[in-house]
Amino acid sequence: MGDIGVGWVEAKLEELRPTQMTLGYDEVAFKRRIWRAQTSDERSRFICEHPFPAVVGPKGEYYILDGHHLGRALFDEGVDKVRLSLIDDFSHLDPGMFWQVMERRNLIYPYDQGRRRDFEDMPKSLRDLLDDPFRSLAAQVRRFCQYGKDPTPFVEFQWADYLRNHISFSTLRAYPERAFKYARRLLQKRATNLGGKVGANSMPPAQSGRPRCYHSLRSCDECDARALQTMSSA
């Protein structure tokens, strides 16, 4: 394990531990398409310039705090190693205390599609993360409405839960375009009710006490912007 004082270490993607239960598989697929469109130099530069924020847990394992969709996309694309920016070292804690400390600091999201799960159920690797299609829908609406990423950790999961309460799973699967249009209207209506424009402030209130994000990783916004530009001109 590298020295925390260095600021970053290199680690294998397959060994990283998640701090959430699910992600959106469609969102992962979107990021994989973006990655494939990059040149070799662009990929190398991006990996170097965008370390994943992480903490050291029991047995010296690394737990990433953000970028799960990007990490899974890179893993599925065969990327072996990434950089981590180490935020804290909890390696001295036993597993039970570790998870309690992580939750108190709002660094984990132990919910599976809105259902609270036990710490023992947390995925052991990025490949074990389950699909939440409403998480993908939340990201899709965010991009279309062009509002910036809220730096509050896990806030888009709260958007996913908000949409889940208004759109049925069967509708989302059978009529994705219809579900998207309705989700967009929900966002715009919320923004109107708040007296503001469609943007980050129209997202559901974040859980109180959640910290600001440590880094500007936020799921490869630079790649998102390039991809959207390419798609719009295609």
C-alpha cells in the first residue's frame, strides 16, 4: 500500500471495493461508448489526470468514494489499473466499525433501489454492482436538461428514487422513451415549483450532513461533453 502522504497510488480496478450497492448499466454502456471513441493518448491522459477518490479500509483494501460507473466501464473495457487519490486511512478499524464510520461520514450508500441493506451485503467488487435502471434514467435526464452535476455524493440516487416513485419499472422497460419524457417533465415541473431554472437546484434535497465531493471526477464530465457534441453532429 502506498504512503497516504503521496496523495495518490496506483491500484488494480478488479481489487477496488465499492461504497454503493447499485449503478445504472445503461449509464455504464454510455461511458463505454465514450471510452472507445478516445485515442490512446487521450485515454492515458484521462487516467493520469482523474484519480478516483478513495479511502483505505480493513486489510489495506481500497474503497472508492465516487466514479463507480466510470470504474465499471473501464473494467469492462479491459483497463487494468487506475490512480486513486487517498482521502483517509481506516485500515486500523475492524470491518464492523469501518462501515459504521463510513456511514456516519456519509461516504457509503447502502441502498438497493431504495431499500436499505446490511453492511454485509455491500458488493465486494465493481463487477458485483447490481443494475438500477432508474439510476441510468436520472443520468439521462441530467444530461438532456444540461444541468451540472451536484457535488453532493450519491445525490443522483436520490433522483433515481424520486423517479421510481412516479414511474413504474414495467413502463420504464417497455416504453423507455415515454418514461424519459415523463421524467423530464417531472424535473421541469419541480424546477418551476421552486421558481428557478432547470438545474442542479431542482434536484431533490440531499440528505443533510453529506459532505461536498472531494474531487471533480463526477463520472467523466469531459468525456460526456465530447460525446454529446459528437452525437448531436452525427
